[in-house]
Amino acid sequence: MGRIRVLSDEVVNLIAAGEVVERPASVVKELVENSLDAGATSVSVEALEGGRRSIVARDDGSGMSRQDLLMSVRRHATSKLAQASDLEGVATLGFRGEALPSIAAVSHMKIVSSEGAEAWALEIDGGVLKGIEPASRTRGTTVEVAGLFFNQPARRRFLRSVETEAAWMARHLTALALARLDVRIDYSHNGSRVFSLDPGDIPDRLARRLGMTSGGRITDVSASEGGIACRLVILEERRSPGRPQGFVIVNGRPVQARIVSAVVERFFSGPAGTPLSVAVLSVPASEVDYNVHPAKLEVRFRSPSSIEAAVARAAGMAIGDRRESVAFSLGTGCISSSSFTGSGTVPAGVMEAALELGMPAVQPARAVPDPATVVQLGRSYLVSSVSGGMVVVDQHAAHERILYEMALHRLSSGGTLPSQRLLLPEPVDLDPESAALLSTGAGILTAAGFDYEIEGERVVLHAIPAGAKSGLAALSEALAVLGDPASAAMAPYERSAAAAACAAAVKFGDVLDAGTAREMLDMLFATDDPFHCPHGRPTIVEIPFEELERRFGR
């Protein structure tokens, strides 16, 4: 007897399901894509226990007849293609006819659908049809998926934590919401509403999805190159130090396109990471192939260089329009309050230079450029001239002092410090010293705006202080504050203010334009102690002309 045999339908279905259904988020993606292809104007997703227990997707689309409902769970049965040539200009999100049968092969599935006149309910268990019967429902479809991977325990064990799986579902839904701006999308997890997005443009949906205030800055530009249009939306304040957070949408379809994200990283990445971005491309149908992988997340471009050129053109425009800001989301301006100044003293020359820089002299003693001019050097220091020489300001320490006093005012008046939710939970490995600081300073970090949970030897960040660009960098800065001996004498609320300020302050490597640098100095000189950061280190150094002359041998 030969060794090569034809696999059974059960094994074939399980293998095929492994290509389409990677995790609960894959189920959500496929179900919502079907809803959008059915013309839905409203889609809701409810999940329990990260999708392990159940996922329910409801829509108000066209619905299915009894015959179509039975056909929908057969492999390679679809209403979206009729012949091979249709693949070249496919406009629907789904087209392979694999989603529902793949999901049904590894779950307990129930579908209730109606075209308006009558409704039918179909049940299928592990790929085996259990029956179909009349039901009650308005026009549209409801799909319930329970016990995902019940018949594949190895796959089930590879699922991540409930929070991580729930976040991945949220990411796929966010991507679809950014692709289909005309459809309302709701997402609930374990009975709690995660987000609800009414129809609206990309900046509006991003702001609502991320809980951004009206003061959040979004760069939104459009460009075209060689027949390819690109719209690029950049959120400078939301940066990721590791994996890019960007979304790529090609002809209304969320996809993974490394060639696009690489351009965004090249133009916008820095020490704090890569900003959250949305790249929306309109590409001639003949120039893109979606039939690359069963999950339909990957695409192949006929001319990758043309795609890269279009995105680069938009990125160049965004760089020109972009304006960095040092304003913290606590408000505008700096309100003085009691502040920790440390034990440092202020040299007389520094005091005089600061007074002149804050209120420029009418007639400088020497012919120097306008003292109001501030230049950034090395993406780290702000330099300006005064009558006696030049002043160098540590941009991180200066911004830290500004934010510290703002935070102090808010906490001392009974308020709380705002935080921002991360789009995806960010795991951070801890060394023993950091773990100890996290344990002893939990209350201080929570008051500073952090929300996290500890999983073994790592912490999973869910929220960080408002204004911070990176979860990892924010936590590292905050833990450094807790471990700094200079902060030991501070009250708990002062340490929370210092931790939040250190996490959100601009970092070495962050680019500031001349106007923003000048604004930072104005705000610094409005603080109680413009000469020291919250830890007592200097913010300003004066280099007199005499020192420069000595260095040049004059």
C-alpha cells in the first residue's frame, strides 16, 4: 500500500483554519469584513475573556436567505467572485470563501440572518452542521463564535493573556474603522464598552479612539505621485519605541505593507520611537494584488518604488507642516507653586544671564544677535546669546521643571494627573531592582498616571502619563525618579509630580523648532525655580565671553 494518501475533510479543514484563524482577533477581523461587504452601516462586537469564551458580531447589512446561509459555511463558496478575471479588480474585503468555514472548523458557531422577510438560524459544531431552523431577527446578521480552538488544545494554549488578545481585537477593529469612515463600529469586552466610533473623518476617529483632548495635535497631509494618492495622518505625541503602531490602508483595505511603514519610520522615527500613523493609499486596481495569503493582510505591489515615492512625498509635506509642542495637557502657561529646588546654588553669572534672556536688555553691551533668538544644538540643548556671553539650557531638564510645577499645582489643589491609554498593552521586562522600585512606589506611579499589571517578571503597561511618547521610556524615567536619592525627602505627591514630569518631558534627540524653544524658555522663567530640575540638577549653564576668549587663546 502506498504511503501517500488523501487527507480527510476534517484534517483539511483544520489545516486551512490554521492559515485564516490565528487568534480571536482573526475571527473578529473576518466577521466584521463580511459585515462591511454586506453593506452594514453599524457593526458591534462583543467578546468575553479575550475571545476565548465567545465573540458575537452583529450588523445591519443585507443578510442572507436560507440557501445562502447554508452555502456560506461551505469552503470556497462566495458571492464576491464569479470568474478568475474578477480577482484583478476585487473591491470587497473578502473574496476567498474561507472565513466562515475556517472559523466553524475550530469553534461552536451559530449564525442568525435575515434579508428582512424571514430569518434563519444555523448551528455548526467543529465544522459539522447541526441544523438550520426558522428564527427571529431584523434585517442583518448575527454570528456567535464560542469555545474557539476547543478541538485544538495546543492552539488554545498558545493564546496570550486575556488583555493582550482583547487589545489585538481592538486594533483590528480600529484599523477597519479607519478604513470605513462611514460605518459605526462598537466594541465591548467582558461587558464593558471599550470604544464606540460614530461615522467621521480619520482625525476625529483617532481622537475618540485614543481619548485625546481637543488640544491634541494631528498632522494630516495628502500627496500624489505617479498616479498613486497617499494621505498621511501622523500623531507625534503617540510614539512606540519598539514595534511601529501605524495603520496602512490600501484602496479601503487594512493591510500590512512594510514598504509603507519603512518610509514613515525613516522620516519620523527618533530616540523616543516611531509615531502612530495612518497611511491611506489609492492605487490602481491593476497595480496591487491582495491574493497573497489566506488572511488577506499582505499585499503585493506591481511597482513598489512608486508606492514608496508617493508615501515619501506625503511624509515630506508632513515634516514641513509639523510643529512640535512642549505644552503639557494640564493646560497652558505655568502656574507657580511650592517646588523642590534641591541644594544647588545659582552662580551670579547664570542669574544675570537668565534675567537678561527672560527680559532682553534694550542695548546689549556687545554687538550680539537678538537675545530672543534661541537655537537648538544636537537635538539636546537650547542656546542663546546674552550680553555677557552665551547661555546653554538642557531641554529635558527645563521641560521637566515646567511640567513638575504644573503637576504640583494640580495635585496640591486636589486634582489628578491625566493619563493616556496605549493602543496595545506594552510588556516591559523588569530587573530585580526595577521590580522592587515598582512594588514600593506603586501608589506614586498610579498617581503619576500609570496603569499597569504585573505578570511574573514583567510589567504590562496599559496607560502612561499624558504627554509621554513611549511606555518603556516613561516607565524607565519614572523608576529613575523613585530610585534617585534626591527625591527621598520629597512628599509622595511631589514624587508623583516628578515622575509624571520626567516621563512626559522632551528627551535628548527630540527636535524643537525656534518658536517652541523660545516658548519653553519663557515658560521656564515663569517657574519658581528655573535654575534646577525637580532633582536639583542645573537647567542652565552660562559660558561668558571671557571663557570663550580663553579657549581661543585671545
